[in-house]
Amino acid sequence: MLTEEELGIIKKGIKKHIEMELRMIKLTENMARETDDPRLKMVLMAIHDDEVKTSQLTNRSIKEYC
């Protein structure tokens, strides 16, 4: 069983992780929009899509378990 302090540390880490995911989603979307290189655009959109999926999973998990 976790103590309240340990649970607080975990929640703080998860919150920071979610904030980083949101920044990556915005960053990759903007970079993909601005690039003229179709290969780079494809890579950036793959990263973007992965971040969106991961963010959705993280948020669902948080709602279910926290």
C-alpha cells in the first residue's frame, strides 16, 4: 500500500508527464504544418498521432485509477 506522500509524488509525476505530452502534441503539429519536406511531415505526424493516443490512454487510466 502506498502512503499519501508516495501517492502525491506519483500524481505529480503523472501530471508533469501529461503536460509534456500536450506540449509534444502542439509542437509536432506545428512543425508538420510548417515543413515543406513530405518525409519530415510524415515522421512528425506519426509522432503526433502516437502522442495523441498515449495522452488519451493516460487520461483514461488516471480517471479510472486515481
